[in-house]
Amino acid sequence: MLQEELDKFKMWEKLHFDVLFVGYDWFNAPSWKEMEAKFNEVGVRVIYFPYTKGTSSTILNETLKKLRGEIEK
């Protein structure tokens, strides 16, 4: 699934999720402090994933796409 919208709050308005996972590099970033406050108002918990040395999000994403049949194996 391609990311349809960069504005996570707009996606919440569409999907109404309860938890949002983002990379730890956004923790305490001014833009995310504002975003987290907006999510807090609607009851969404923001969880920051720590950086994991040796783990490639690109490889993880490609593997998930293969498992879902979105790309050829």
C-alpha cells in the first residue's frame, strides 16, 4: 500500500486509528510535538520506534510487499 498522505492527522480523519507508530528520530521534533498534541486530543497514542542498527526499513517493506503479493518474489 502506498502512502496516500503525508499529513498523519488527515489519515486519522479517514481511518480513525488508535495508535500511530513513527521512528524515534521524530521524538521531540517541534512539528511532531504539535502533531502528538493533536492526536492526544482525539485519543491516539503515538509510539516511537527506536533506531535498530542493522535493520533496514526498506528491506522490511519489500519483504512485507512480497508476503502480501504486491510485488514478484
